[in-house]
Amino acid sequence: MKISFCCTDTKAEPWLAGLRAALPGDEVEQWEPGAPPVDYAVVWMPPQQFLDEQPQLKALFNIGAGVDALMKMRLPLHAAVVRLDDAGMSVQMAEYVSHAVIRHFREFDGYEADVKQGKWSYRKPRLRTDFPVGVMGLGVLGERVATTLRQFEFPVLGWSRSPKEIPGMQCFSGDAGFEDFLSATRILVCLLPLTPGTQDIMNRKNLSRLMPGGYVINVARGAHLVDEDLIALIDSGHLAGATLDVFRTEPLPPAHPFWQHPRITVTPHTSARTLREESIAQIAGKIAAVQAGLTISSLAGVVDPKKGY
């Protein structure tokens, strides 16, 4: 079995060593232009030339949960796209979102500002029941975030394109449930895949439906959010602020107003990083399962081209 590694902005040597150790009977090589045909590819933002030169590929294993960039490319006709379904990212995402929610709810950002000015301040404790958290996107990461937040006794709601059932949580789905979901939410967490249907979903119209004093946490993709609409709603007082980890242009340009806005917290796309060892184990396990007779279509994480995730 021949496997090609073709990942932009990723140091190849540790991945190659790990894949070779996990798949000792297979040939694993870094892709070079003009390389011979392979059966599978491990990729991250590969050049179009690679995809055009490998029309016989059976599957592309993406070393991340998000496949929006890959799905915009011209892919080999019969190749399945398989994303990571966890590989250590869900616990990181749960940590990040929980931190952002609690920091806002407990007003730790306000305490931090006071301390910098030498103030010993007091804020009246707030009620968790007044801060329902709505999680958009209930895949592996979204469900882990939602169930973690419930451990802190926040009311948690969920919304997804297709119906989901998560014990102890009210779930909404589709266009019919979207407005009710938003109107019942005060802290909105975006964990949606980026598709034509979800691009710009956090716009003025939808964000205006959040409860007064709403707060936005975006850990999905920058293109989900209309930047100027968010700023306008914060400045008007309808929204209390935002924590943003993803942006339309990354790195975030120095002149972007998010950097200096007093009610917006910016982090450099660090909410959930790909963990190499866990990712290699998952990818190698899936390739081994196919070699043992499992069909590619039955693997966890296979992307539906029509849905884009």
C-alpha cells in the first residue's frame, strides 16, 4: 500500500516517521511533483497539482476537523475525504470555550481591568440561569463542548442542521428551529462547519435575535461572522462582547478593529490544535481497517460532498 504525505505549512519529518511506525507494511513518502501513483494521501491544504496528478486516489485523510478549504478544490473523482473526528481536539475545545464562557459570566475581564488600575473591586454574583449558552454545531466537538458546559450548571441549548438528541439538553434543528434557538440564547458558541449555507450566519439579523447582553464565541471559521455587524451590535449595547479565535484573514491584519476593541478578546486560532500522535494513530487505524476489509464509506469522519462536512 502506498501513501503520500502532502501538507502545507507542516513539518513533514515527524509525521512521516509516525506514519511509517504505525503502518510498517506500507510505503509512506512525502509528495514531490511527478511522484508515482499512490493509494491514499494524508493532506492539509495540498496544492491543486497534487490532486490533479493523483486521479486514482481512494481517500484523502485530512489532518484537521475542518475540510472547507479542501472541498473547494478539484478533487479526484472517486476519492473519499476523511476528516479527523477528534484526535485530542475535543477536550482542548471544551477547555477553551468553558474558559471563555466563565470569564465572561464571572466578569473576570472586568476584574482584570480594575486590577491593572490598582482597584480592589466587587461585582454582584450573577445567576447561571440568566446566561443560557447556545452551541451551534453538534458534531464531535460541539457535543463535547455542550456536555462540558452542563457540568458547570449553565443552561445549554444546541442547534444543528439535522435533528440531534443529547440527554439533558434542549436541541433545535433546521431553519424551523433556528430563530427559537437564537432567542433563547445569551452566550452563542459557533462550532459549525463552514459551508455555503453557514457562511455569514452570524450577521446583524441573526445576532440581533440573541437575548439582550448577548455574547459571541467563535471557534469555527472566520467566515461565519460578519465582522462589522458584530462591532455595530456591541457598540449599540445589544451585545456585551465577544471572544474570537478564528478570522476571515489569518493572521489577523494589524489594522483590524478587533485588536483594539475593549469588549473583544482575540486569540490566534489556538482553541484546538491538531495533536500529531493522536492524529497519526487515528489515520493509521482507519487505513488499517480498510486494508482489513472495511469499506471506506463506513469509516468515521467521511465527508458528505453534498453537505460539505
